[in-house]
Amino acid sequence: MINFELSEAQKNIKQMVHFFAESQIRPIAMEADKTGEVPRDFLKMVAKMGISMGPSPKEAGGEGEGVGETKDRKGVSQVHRITIVAAEEIAWGDAGIVLSFPGPGLGEPPVRIMGTPDQQKRFFGILTKDDEPHWGAFALTEPGAGSDVAAIAATAKKDGNHYIINGAKQFITNGARADWNVVFATIDKKLGRAGHRAFVIEKGTPGFRVGKIEEKMGLRASETAELVFEDCKVHKDNLLGGEEYYEKKAGFKGAMGTFDASRPMVAAMATGIARAAYEYSLNWVKENYPLSRPIPKYQTIKDIFATMARKIEAARLLTWKAAYMLDMKQPNAKEASMAKAYAAQIAMETCINAIQVMGGHGCLNDHPVEKWFRDIKVFDIFEGTGQVQRIVISRRLMEISGESAA
Amino acid sequence: MVDFSPTEEEQAIIDQVRKFAQTELRQKLRDYEKNGSVAENTLRKYHEMGLSTIDIPQEYGGMGLGMRTAALVQEELSFGDVGAAMALSGPGFAGYAILALGSENQKKRFLEPFSQPGAYAKFGSLCIYEEKMDSDMSAMETTAKKENNYYILNGKKFMIHYGGTADIHVVFAVIDRSKGMDGIGAFVIEKGVPGIKITRKLELLGLNTCSITEIALENVKVPSENLLNGTPLKKGMQGMYERIRVIHAARAVGLGKAALDYAVEYSKVREAFGKPIGQHQGLSFMLADMATEVDAARWLVWKAAWHLDQGEPASLAVSMSFVQANEMAMTVANNAVQILGGHGYIQDHPVEKWMRDAKTMGLVIGTTQGQNQRIFNDIAGIYTDVS
């Protein structure tokens, strides 16, 4: 039955996460953006509390530590719905900080989906071995291969019980501080996607070094690294799923499968940022606009706010739908792309307009809105650009089964 | 006869300015942004080319080339980098206030020094806006009190370009509140007069290459002859604002052109799915829309500047060009970042900076909403007060 009411579990999480975002994240956000660093004490606290960006591997149905499966009243897992409700709230606090949260991050889905039970235990275990913050990361993008994931050029060459990795990865969130990176490389470019392999490469592996840390427009509290592999020797035990896995399926599919879960999460975060900007500017206008303002000016502003509110609501519902399908184990690629493309776009628009209604004040870093403007832009770029999402959507609409698009 | 080609003289200037913008502004834009100013050598070259007073009439020492040429020059400079273009020297918008409101003698006295050889690092600063004022002049709180042959100015000004460091500040202040707009005066404060303090250097989303500050005026003593008295404020301000808006819009056009050009070049060399990304329909349509928007804004700006040079009523054309150019700049810069993808988001490329600059530009000189209101009033034949 159609129902838009959050379950008790969802409501509780939302409340809890909102409280955390408001009391712990907001107060440190502007400073972290300026210095480009999240306070170590904060990260330690987050690690200790076991808060992570997405569901824990266990909750998502994998091996490793977690708080256990949460079922809705029909007995269906609601972990993805809970995740996006939480993601919106936490990004409402600050997205730059959230992306720095310890945990497997975007490296979680490939390890869980492709990894053997042993690999899952081993790699997730590294992250929870003590109370210190630990990170996992996902390294797919290369200087010459972004949206066109199939074009990756990093190579993996078999050498006895090892693989020799050569190549570079770019724009890797938490890539430098991570204990391990899930790195995609090709054993033979001619094979296309069938030649892709996913390796878990641990920090300190000889031949692996961190290149430059990027200076970005926004999300400056989050670390974005370049990773360089020069004759990097990785044991075959670190090949996700083992060699047999790739005889059955393409490694690329594994990478793509992770997007079905990560895109609704990105959409939820974008919705959270949009909501933050909307609420902040609305409060500012209420407090600062004298009632004597001429009506026509008011009308423009009313129109702007009404539009913001409407689009945020629509973005949220698209996101909920995508997550709901994920919980129901229904194919959701189209819906995940719709949510991601729409939420990222309207969130940018909302931030632009939030600054606009605040006039010159909106541009000042006295207010967080200018920061959200800088942060939100990349949501229409990472995890598949808005353009790639449109390819995915239209392919599904026209039932084109081609694989050339992400 | 309708003609879109610049004159030979203008073309020569454009070519020269384009080269200057490329070598002096574009190539150094990150350094200039980081430093919050452009290098002295850049200012010197700019001044030596006569660009700092290009739109000041010859009788006051400038090149006297009119608004159309000035708009073309600003477009080219901003094609290099809009932040750097706005950080260049000269009387700037304060000069427009003096031209619009000053007497012959005042114009000569205050503007001539800007064109002297060696005056390459002289700046003018226009101080109208206050934190609680928006574009509503009646809410102005800064006061000027007459005492013998002086006025004593007190108050605060907000978002002031070169506030506190300029060579001349043109400060608007209320002399007699009961007289409304007629009770407001514009005062020229020369360098060295005590009492102007920078209370805060503002950190903004964009345009960080220019110095934008909040200043306080504490018992600033200004001689009576520095009260601009050639044209009544109410009458003169309209023309002043029209010039300011056209120049600002021309800069937005330059920014839009720069972002478009950068995105086009990138889309020709970057490949995805086996061909340059510009050859994918999704991106090619986006680029086509961007190009159309840039040109539409450009012609509106040129037309507005042309009206001003003809001495014709230009209010409607100016407001239209202002709104179109500012909104275009935001859209085009946003799309340029999008087309560069992750590369657009990092500081190795200038598009993320231009996107921040574009949003900031749309707000430092009144909002597009305010100008839309004027457009409506003009097309509906409703008289409006200046602002």
C-alpha cells in the first residue's frame, strides 16, 4: 500500500542523526572548510560511535561488524531507506565533513558485492580493528577516464601469485588516508569490460604512492587524492572475488552494481544540502526583510521559495523511491539515476537562489550558503555526471540494452 | 543602419586589450586571486595603454572613448579574468559618480590626476551601499552634518570596492533626511583625510581578486567644495547607475565568453565513449545553448552602451542587459564546470573560479530582481525613482 510516512525506525534515526548534525557537525563545518581538515578528535569520536556514511557491511547483508539487520513491518529490510533518510540529515549538517567519516565509504559495496566472505572479513576487519578512525576508498576514475568508465587504462599483469599494477587514479575521496583502496585495472584493454579486475590495495604496498591532493572549489574538508601505481605488486588474494569470479561475470558489472546503492545516497545528500540552503535563506529573509517592502519584490521572493520547496520535495520522493526499490531487491538503475540527476541539479539551483534572496550577504562567508553553493556543484559530477545519468535513464526508457554507458 | 562591427579604432584597441588580458590577467589569475590584488607591473601596463581612464572625457584628461568602447574593453579584460579586470586601477565607478554629479571644476580637479603619467596605482571607490540598505536609498544611515565650511561624515558602508585604500572615496550621505533623495549628498574624500577605517575585509564566494571591504566613517571632515554639486543627485544618479550597470554587464559577458570558450576547447580534446565529448549530443546541445545565451547578452550590452553614447534614454536597455548578462554568466559558468566534470571542480582550471565569480557579480551591484522590477516599470510606463 502506498504510504509516505516514515517507519518508527526511520523516524528515530532521522531524529538522532539530525541532532548529531546540528550539534556536532554544523559548528565545525566552516572552519574545516577553511583549513581543509576535519578535527582529529571529531573523527575519533565518529569512529568510536560507529557512525558511517552508508549502511555497515553487516546491515547491507555482508560479513563484518554491524548493528544487525533492520526489518520493516512487512519483514523486508529497510536498510536502504534508513540510509537515505540518515544521509539527507547528515548532509544537511555538512557534506564535506560527512565524506570524511571513517569507514569503508564507497569501497564498501564492491567489497561486499564482489568480495569472498574471507576477503570481507579481512578488509572490513582492518577498519574496525581499534578505536582509531580508518578509511576504505573506491578508486575507479582516471585522468583520462571519468564518465566513460570502460576506458580505464590502469593495467594489471599476472606474475605468479601476484599482479603488477601500473597506472594512476584521480579524484579519489579519502584515497590518501585510506587503509585500502578498491582499485580497478584492466588485464587486457582489448577485452573491454570483461578485462576489468578489482583489487584491494593496501596502504604501504610497494609501488603504490599518493600523488597530489586536489585543491577544490568546495567540499574542501574532504580529501581528494591522486593515486599512483608503479609496478605495484599485489597478491592475488587481494583480487576481489578471486580469479574464478571474473570467469562468470565482468568486473565492471561489480563496479556498476555499486552505483545502484550509492546514487540514491548521493541524491539524498544533495537533497540535504538543498534543504539546508532553503531553510537558512528562508529564516534569514524572515528575520531581515522589513514588512514595508514593496509587494512585487516580495512576490519574486515568494516564488523563489515556493519553487525551492516544491523541487526539494520532488527530489526527496525520487530518492525514497530508488531506495525503496533497492530494499525490495528490484532493479533500480533508472530510478537511482533519476534521483541523482534531479536532486543534484535542483540542489545547485536552490543554492544559487538561496544566495540570491540573501543579496550580497549570501556571498559572504559569514553565512554557510556560499559554502553550500561550492559544495553542491560536484554532486552533479561525481558518481556519474548528470549527463551520464540521462544516458542511463533514456536507455532504460527505450529499453536499449547496450552496455556502453555507466 | 544596423551594424555589429567595431570601428577600426575600436578593433585596434580590442586586439591590444585581448593580448594584455591573455598575458597579464588570464595567465596569472590564480596568483592574483590568492594575493587579493593584481601585480603593480600589470597596473602599470594597463595605465600606460590609457585604459584606466578610457571612458573619461578628454577635457578631464581621459581618452574620451565613450561607453561602447568601454564596454568592449571590459568584455575583453573579463575574458582574461573578471576578478582581475575588476581589480584594475582608475577612477572606476567613483569616476562615473563624479562625471554624473560634479561641476566642471570638480570633474577636472578629481579626475585629471588619474590620467597623469605614473598614476598607475590610483583607485577610486564608490561608497553607496550599507548593510541594511539593499537598493533602497531612503534607508541610508550615513550622515553628513554641516559645520562652517565643512561636512562631518559618520556611518558605515558595506561591500565597498577598494574601501579604505582608494585614492578618492565618493561617499553618499544624508544631509537632511526630511528632503528624501534631495537631502542626500555625494562627497569626495581625498587620500589622507583621517577617519576612514576598514572595519572588515570581506571574504566572499568569488571576486576575491579585488579588495572588497566594510568601512566606517568616524567624524570624517570633508570641505564643502568636495560636495558634488554640478547636477542634482536625483537627476544625475540615473545616468551614473546606467553606466555602472552596462560596464558590469559587459564584464559578465566577458566571463560568459571565457567560460564558454574554455568548455568548447576542452570538449574538443577530451574523449569519452570513443569520441570527443563535444560530439555527444547531450553536450553539444548544452554548448549551443551556452553560445546563444552569451551572444544574446552581448548584443543587449552593446545596444545599451550604444544608446548611452547616443545620449538617448537607455534605462530599459540597460536593465535588460544587466539581468540577461548576469543570469547568463551564472548559467554558462555552471555548465562549463559541468562539461569539465571533476576537472572543472578543481583549481587546475579556472572555470570553478569563474562560477564563483559569476554568482558574486550578480549581487555586488544590486540584484537582478531589482532590475527586473525596473524593466516591468519601463514597459508598463510606470515612473520609478532612481536606484
